[in-house]
Amino acid sequence: MKCISVLRPSSLVLALGCALVAVPAFAASYQIDTVMTGLVTPRGLAFAPDGALYVSEAGSGGNGPSLISNNVPAYMGYTGGLSKLAGGVQTRVLTGLPSLAPAGGGEASGLNDIVFDAGGQAYGLFGLGSSPAQRDSLGGFGASIFGTVSKLSLDGTGKVTPIADISAYEGANNPDGGMIDTNPFGLARNAAGNFIVADAGGNSFVQATDAGAVSTLGVLAAKPNPLPFGPPVYQGVPTSVAIGPDGDYYIGQLTGFPFPAGAADVYRYDPNTQITSVAYSGFTNIIDLDFDSSGNLYVLQISSNGLASPNGPGTGLLLKIDGQTGVRTTIASDGLEAPGGMAIQEGANGLVFYVTNHTDIPTGGEVLRISAVPEPGTWALLLGGLVFVAAIARRRT
């Protein structure tokens, strides 16, 4: 609860002020504002310790050497980057990062996600969407960065230093037993400083140390396809990782083609028992997860209908799962067009959500700010409380 002290002549006035200002939790509406524009395939977001917001840009490929990704050629270029929002000012702090994309630049693989440690060091996760053997055959400068967790230097040097090669590990171990295809997509950092990575290509989630040791934590198994079109089964396809208040790892599932609506789950992995279970079910094409400090989980869907729906994928969807009751509430839907990641900022005025938008095309990438707008009744009660407190304060001075 946020208490507002007005002239504070006595503890009695403060107590009355808190009682009147701490209004009930009315149903809130949300407004959406565009705070960053011109991004090239924006994906993950993270706040640095100094409060600046950083956004990874996967880029749009280029006209360099190619490999086969999702059965089509993907061409290498240096169109990826990292952008920053601080004090309302947008700047690109890293440029020329390697990127892979089909002709036209859509659905790129590059800098997919970012996290910070407590000291402000940035770490990036680079995707691939192919096999490590094809990556190694590219031969272009920076090709070895694809499929890795890397240290990002934000001191102006632009240096990128690979720490853990997720794709090489996946290629050597092939956790899901299928065709070797690795695309590290979601990144989190646990309390011990280890990296937890969701590999959308390998259908697995793994742990990497800052010394480069990688190990498999779990695999999302394929399930029978309930739709009348597509293959007999759809793949697991994890896209996101969030560390819960219980210390467990929560894994968001996109699902593979034909992306059936309502088939995506949120999985929970207990690092103590090493057991993976379904925490929540009934979602469609999850692209990111995050927790607030009260233990509520927020789920971001890239589609509301299913990415291959005959009616079109529909808008994205941002949902809240109450940490105590499990009740689900829609935060936002309108205006979310192929969202790709989110970050939550908490302050005196409540939660503010930052969401990357237009993450599947090379132009028009943006970041949206989604903030609650108090209902008119809330404003009236708040104003009345402040007036009453001020009147009491005047009488007692």
C-alpha cells in the first residue's frame, strides 16, 4: 500500500490519510502508448539496474552466405542490434550484430533475448533455427555467435563474447531425439547466476554456466494433433523462461505446426526434484512469461486464434494469472500485433508492461507501454481522501 502524507502534523493524520487513500482494487482499464519505434524485429526486453530499458533486435538477415532454416534458405547479414530507452530517449547501443532471415527479412534469427546481472553486465541470447553444422559452414564473420549465450559490452566497443554454445551442445546431444534443429529463444538467469535457455528448435530447456557448461533440464514432448490438417503430432516448442517466486523455472510453450488453439501449456520445472509438470494449461502460442513481485504470472501470447488458423492468427494477448487464486484476467489484446517479449516495471502507480510489437517482420518494430488507468470512481475517492486529510491537517496546525 502506498501512503500519501499531507503536512503530517501527527500520526493520527497519517493513519487517516492511509485509510482514505488506500482505495479498493477497482477493475482497471489499460491504455497503450508507443514508446519506441523503428526497431528491426524486436524480441526480448530487460531493465538494467539503472532503470534503462533494453530491447534486443534480431535483425533482417542480409545478402551473405546462407543455410537452410525451416526448409527455406536464410541469408546472413549484420542487421541485428540492441536499443535502449532511458529518460524517454531511444538510442541504438549495439549495431551490426549477425542476423539470419529468409529473403524479405521476415522471421529472423539473431539477438533474441537479453538479461542483466546485478552489476549491470548484459548477456544476450542468439538464435539459429538450423543445425550447428550448417552454422559452422557459413564461414562469415560472427557466424559462431549464432546459438550462443554471449556477454555484450555496452561500453562503446560493441564487443560480443560467446560464453556458452547452446547449439553445439544440442547438436551433440539431441535431447528430443528428432532432426537436429536448434533455436535458442528465451533466456533467464537464476539466483546462482546460471542461464536457463528455452530452445524452440530443440524442444528443450537447458542450463548453462558462465564457464560454458551446458546441461539438459527437460524436453517438451510432442502431442497428438487434434486438428483435421497438419502432421499427426505437434511439437513442444518452448519459447520463454521465467524464474518463479518459489525458485522454480516456468517454461512457456508456443507449440509447433499447426499451432492448435488452447494447446499451449506453462510448465514448471523444480530444480531440486528435477521434475517437470504442467503448471497452467489452455493457452495459445505463448511467446513470453514474467512474474511481478507479488507472485502473479503474466503470459504473453503471440496469437489468440493459433498461428495457422484459417481465420488468421488474430491479435496477441497479455494475461494475468493470480498467484493466489489462479484466476486469469485479460490485460490487453487490441493493438498487440505479433508481440514478441515483455518486461514489467513496478512503481508507486502500479505495474507498467512493456511489450515488443511486430516481431515477425523486418519493419515497423516497436515497443508498447501498457499502463492501468484508474476508474473514475477511484479518482473521486482518491481526491476526496486527500481533501479530507488536508482539512484535518489544517485544523491541527
